Amino acid sequence: MKYARLFENTVGEVFVPLSGVDISECFTAEVCQMFSVIPDNVEVGWIKLPDGSFVAPPDPAPETGPIPVTDLGAQ
């Protein structure tokens, strides 16, 4: 089973216990309550929707700004 810690509905941390090991054997009960079960394909940065499903984050916008100059002394 795969688990995640969510921060404002965004997956901030993913934890997968060793095969045959329950999460309760890895953490105290207080820490276990911080994790939610997630589908196997979900990764850090994915967003949890109101219906409980997860989606990948949008692609970052391309960087804008001046074109970098690499050598001002070139002739």
C-alpha cells in the first residue's frame, strides 16, 4: 500500500512500507494519522480533488525574460 502526507491538498511526501509491513509498524499512531492511502501512480506534487481523486500538477509555465548573453567579449 502507498501513503501520502498532504499539505493543502497537495502530496508533499510519499511513503511505501516494505512488503508485508503495515504503516503502523513504521510510525507511532499519531504520525500514522498524518498519512492517507493513495493510488500507486500518485507522486509528490499531485493534487487531491474534492471528489477524492488525484491529478498530476500542471506543467510549469515556460520561463520568460531576457535571453542570456553568454560571452560579451566575443568578436
